[in-house]
Amino acid sequence: MTTGLNSQIELRAIVAAFGIEALAIERFESGFGGQKWTINCRDNQLFVLKRHERRGFDAARIESARVFVSALEQARIAPIAMATSLGTSYCERESGLYSLATFVTGLSHDRSNLALRSSAVTLAHMHRLGREHAADVPLRKVRSFDALEFLNVQMKALASRTNTSMVSASVCLAEAQQTLHRYESGVIVGPVHGDFHAGNVILQDNGGIVIVDFDSVHFSERAYDVAIAMESFMRDSANWQRLSAFAIEYHQAWVRLV
């Protein structure tokens, strides 16, 4: 029996490299960036095995993600990543690079006001931790990003798709711009998630937030994550105020933390 590109035998061998004995392996998601399987172990423990795309995923990025995620694990805002018997975060096979992490229950793609507020506060917390551990992250090359241009392009596309006017959108974009400028003072460059959208944010029953998918970790302005989140939580909505709402919640949380 095969599961995507991998046989059950190969998958069990990969899981065993992390010191885990798999009782059942089931494919549960396929999308951009890799494949995933749920791993059921003894005592009803659940893990997620992910096969990562090799494109751009070199040793420096792997180590950067490991250092960054380790700090987030301790703050309980990222799944706990398992280490292999060699002490590495990833298991390398001819078929790809694999990581194993604890399974997180909750709701993703939630764009409610609660999810928006909780995500903004969690992102600010994540950026603060990133700033504290920036010296330990080997991936130092800064990737430039024009947050306002990104938002402008996305909003025009959304206005066209929803048949709404860009007038109110422009007002909200101006407010978001002021907010972005307010918190882009001092140290603005550090490790960022790189793909902080609603699908990578898990809202748990207790209202807590867990962040997943750290394949895109890199050094950039904090606005990189904020702009992607702003667009994501506004998507499929004609409520343009939600654009600035995320930036404002983030800014208020950042001020409290620093």
C-alpha cells in the first residue's frame, strides 16, 4: 500500500528516526509546501509528520527555524518539534526532508474577531521572542518587503472580486499605514514567520493560539508578517475596517510587551 510518494514501510522508518513507534499513519492534508500525515502512537499520542519541499530549504534555514521555534515552544505558541536520534530537527531521505511535531487540536482558517485579536497579540509576542533570540538565528540575510504595496495590490483584487468600492478601502489603508509607521521604529528587522495567515493559526477551545508551518522563517521587517495577516483576516469580507483592526491590535500588544 502506498501513501502519496511514500509507502507505509518508508513512513514508519522515518517516524522511527524520531524515536516514535507508529501504530497508524494516515494522510490528512496536501497543499503547497509539502505533504502531511497524522501519526497515531501508543497512549493515544498524536503527531504530524511533514514532508518539506527542498526548494530553498537549506541547512541555514533549517537551523534558523529550529532556534526560532524552540523559543516559541517554550512560550507554548508553537507545536513541540521532535528531534531525531541524531539530535537534528529534520530527517533527510531521498524522497525529501521530514519533520515531526505534536498534533494540535483546534480551528484553523477562523477569521472571527476573537481569532483576529488573539492572532495579533500572539504575533506581537512571537516577534518579541524573535528579537530576543535574533543573535542565535544563523539566517541573517534580510528579505526586503513593501508591506503597503502588498496590501494595496491585495485590496484592489478584493474590491474587484466583491464588487465594492475602493474609497472606504483607501481610508482604512491610510489608517493601517499610520499604524504600521508607528510601530516601525527602533529595531524593526528580525526573524519573521513568513506565512502568517489564518490557515497557519490554530484557535484552541481555551481561546489560546498555536502557530504552525515555519518553512518560511527568514529575516525581514515585522511588517512582513503583519501585512500578510491583515490581508488574510480581511479576505472574503467587505468590512474594510478589519484591515486596520489587526494592525491596531498588534501595535497595542507590541507596546505592552516592550
